[in-house]
Amino acid sequence: MNIVDRGRVAVAEEATDRASLCFPGVCTMPAGRWLVTYRAAPTKDSVGAQRTLLSSSDDGGRSWSSPREPWRPHSVEGKPGRFRAAHLTALGGERLLATLYWVDASDPSLPFFNEETEGLLESYLFQSLSRDGGESWSVPTRIDTRPYTVPTPITGPTLLLANGDWALQFETNKTYYDTSTWHHQSVLMFSADEGRSWPETSCAAADPDARIFYWDQRPAVLADGRVLDLFWTFDRESARYLNIHGRASGDHGRTWGELYDTGVPGQPAPPVGLADGRIVMVYVDRTVGAQIKARVSHDGGVTWPQEGEIVLAGDDFVQQTADKDSMQDAWTEMGKFSLGLPATAALGEDRFLVVYYAGPETDLTHIEWALVQA
């Protein structure tokens, strides 16, 4: 693999409401347009002032449109809120689907994560459609995620499955003041009518003992129609990260094979399936310093040899992790990361696009991209 080109989608503006640019998503369209979504805020931990922005490029990343906010702040049941994240799905032609994550901002003094209870602020999922390549968008409508009535952060874009269904992806958290044990699940919810109803669900990963957290699921549809899901894996009892784990489905996400250890440390992006059957894993490795890397699997995602691995970003980043004693320590630590959350999009001809956030400090991060030839 080699990096063909790289650049910045958006530059952080110090001491403004665009100082912290993070949580990116990326989508590519058949005609060649690249679209990148990201959250902008004065600081990384901001809730009340956060916004989700969109930039696009029609010339392979050489220039980008000015950031705009297609989805304005929205109230739910009388409570003001903000969209914290958006992920786009190309539906064919000029059609796009945005899956949006709304968070209650009625009390801006409250942090997103309650370290005392491990609960999240009230939050919901929405969807919005564009029929003109992202130039205009429909008013966001709320998605009914029942039976999951707890906060459900999205973990990536809605997937277009090989059988034509859509798969909404999210994980389950707890309500803000709930003191019970957090039973985390990575969930897929399915629609056969283009998002009008979501009658089926599937749990991609969960530990019934609530010890191992399969966080930040990153599913992708491969060239053969299988779904491969990768997980950032945390052991709350020992307060340490395990290797990335994987799980595959041969029936469009309804049932899953055994969870397995990939042998790769870190936090994954969605895998990229290439036309020849190879699979690329982009991931954040924080074992020494902090780097975004990429490896290739030649056996369907079972093994990921280090040979041929490349570094996409982070050669000069200092160590961003330390020994931890609790879940609270892990959340505090991740809140300080200044490099991370890579997202991927295949471009054909064994090329793929990676976007991520990176910057000199926690509250000053840019959105950057790299074009890779596998």
C-alpha cells in the first residue's frame, strides 16, 4: 500500500466555535464527489455549542466547499438539542441518506458522559434525505429505535446490504442518572422499505457479564456480500484495551459467527473490501505514541499480518494513553485524544479514502484526509 495524496478538509480556527473539529464521516458518490461530515465546537467536550458541518470536494480533494450546517439545531419534546454526528450513505445517482445523532442540550453545563453513573445525555437518531448530491436536505425525522429506548449513539453510516435492505448501526448506553450496571450492546436495525420502518434488530456483539465492551462497532459490506464488523474492545475489570475483535455475518447481519481476536491493537475504522477479495483495516494504534495505520488481510479478515503495514498519520504524536483503574479513567482519557476516529470509503481501482481528526492539542484539531492505493 502507499499514500497517493493527502490534505485537509477543514482547518481548526483557534478561540472560535470551530476550534475543535472531530468525529468525521466520509461518503463518495458515483460521479466523483467526496462528502465529509464532522462536528465543530469551541472545545472537544462542548455539548451546547456543538454543530455538525458538511464539506464536499468535486476535484479529488484539491479544493473543498466552505463548511455549512445543513441540519439545524432541533428540539425534541420541548427540549433543545444539537446534532453531535452525521454519517452519509450514497443511495445511487444523486440520492444521499444522512443518519444523525441528536443530543439534549437543555443544560449545557452537563457533560456528555456522567462519570458517576456511566450514563449519557438523552439522545436520539434522525434521518434526512438529499436528492441533489448533498446540496439540499429534507427536514430530519426521528427514527423509532424501540425496543432500544436508552441513548443510542450511531457508530457509522446506515449500510446498504447486498439483499437491498438498509442496516442502521448504533450502540446502547444508559440514561444519565441510571445507577444500574451498564450492559453495552452493538446493534444493527434493519429496514426493507428505505427507512420508513425498522422492524428487525440484531445484536452484533455484547458480553452478558458486562465485563468486555465491544465499543465503536465498525461494520462494512464486503465484495462477496458478507458483513464484517470490527470492535474497539475494552475490559472494564482490568481497565485495559484488548486487541481489536471481529465478527462476520453471511446472512446480511441477521446472525453472526464467533467473535475473534484479530491480533491487532487499537481502535478500528470500517474495513474496506477490495474487488480482489483483500480487506483493508485502518486503525488507531496508541500502544506507543498515537498513529493511524493500515493493514491488509488476504484470508477474509481472519488474520492481519504486520508485513506491508503503512502509517497514515501521527508520526510525531506523543503517548495519549496511560494505565487506568476504571471505566471513568478510560472516558477521561479518550476525551483528551487529539488524533483519531478514522472513517473510510472505497473509490474503486483498489483505492480508498480515509478521513480523521488530528491536531496539536485536544481542543485544536483539523479534519484531514489521505488517499491510499492498496
